[in-house]
Amino acid sequence: MVNQRPTSDKVELLIDKGKYWSAVADDVLQIQADIEQMNMWSADAAEQMKITIDRDVLGSIVPSFHASNRGLTAGKISANINLGVTGTPLALTKVNVIDLLVDLNEVLSQQNIPETGRFVVLPFWATSLLKKSDLKDASLTGDGVSVMRNGRLGMIDGLTLYNSNNLAHVTDGTASCANIIAGHTNGLTFASQLVKTETLRAESTFGDIMRGLQVYGYKVIDSTALASAYVYKG
């Protein structure tokens, strides 16, 4: 299968956004503490920044996916794959969770997306269902050790699996629903830069303020290379 680059008419300007963080290190606490508080807080700020940006990107891109890659009649060729839709989410259980991954992969195949480089992002509760599914039998996956023993999910049906707590969740009726995202790396572009970090004295207290500014942008550049399933834990 040929890996084609997106044509120029699909490339648009990235969505430009910025996030910042700040922390105050009190002089008294700095003297009394036996740890480098600023280093600890800056490391935590970087982690929180990553979570915030992930949540923004993963929660914003689904509406840009191709219409044949989501909904009750997904599949460019077959138009008969149920991936759930608002008002009619798909109940995900340990019995059908593997089937869903196969369906997502089929949707990508019907769009002639390259097989190498495909992925799926799952909420943690969905990966728990996978571990309770038939995958717990090592003989079914060909692995020497069951996923219940090593916790490694790796790849299923050509999709590299990722966990994330940052997928968008919404309340639909009485269900808490998530948009599972699958696709190929050609479908989305992302750029980020830490523009500036600085330290300055606080005006209202004795202490140092450390703050940083990060700008980033993202864009769906090939809507056919991304698919979504709207599901809840059944």
C-alpha cells in the first residue's frame, strides 16, 4: 500500500494557542526545605502542561474526521459499521471491545490508509476491558505471557494501543461517553514550542515567581486517516 503525502489543498494553518504556568517559591520555605522546590514545581508544571494540551487536542479534533469514519454507518465502502453517535452511543464491554478495534481498523482500511503507523487512543477503563477480554489467554495472541501477567497491550490488529485520561468525556443521558480515536500519523500535525521561562521577584510576598509560556498548534490534515468511536462502559 502506497503511503501518499497530503496534497497541498489539504494543508491549512495550524490552530495557534498558548498556555502558561507560574509558581511562587516562598523565601522562608526555601530556607527551611531540604529539597529544590523550584525544580520540583517546574517539573510538575511541565507535566500539567502536557495534560492540558493533550486534553485540548484530543477533545477538539473529532468533528474534523471524515463522515465515513464515525457514526452509525461508518465505512466508506460498506457504510454498515456502528461506531456510535450522540444519543446512541455504543456500549463497550469485555465481550465486544476487540471487535471495536477490528471495526476501527477496517474503517481505516476502507479509506486505503497505510497499514504501518496506525494507532488507537483508549481511555483507561477501555484497556481494563481489554485485559478482561479473550486477550488474557496468551494462546490467542501468540504471546508467551498473558496481558494479565505483564500488563503490556502493545498492538492489536495492526493498531498500536495508547492509554489516555485526556480523551473527551461527555454525559449522554445517564452514560459517561468517550470518543475513542484511531488513525494514522499522517492524519494530524502538531507543533509546540516553549517560548519563554523566567524568574522574577514577587511583589506581594518574599519569594521568587517562576513562570513559563508554551505555544502550540495542531490541524487535521487528512480527515480520512482518522476515525472515532463514541462509546460508554456497558
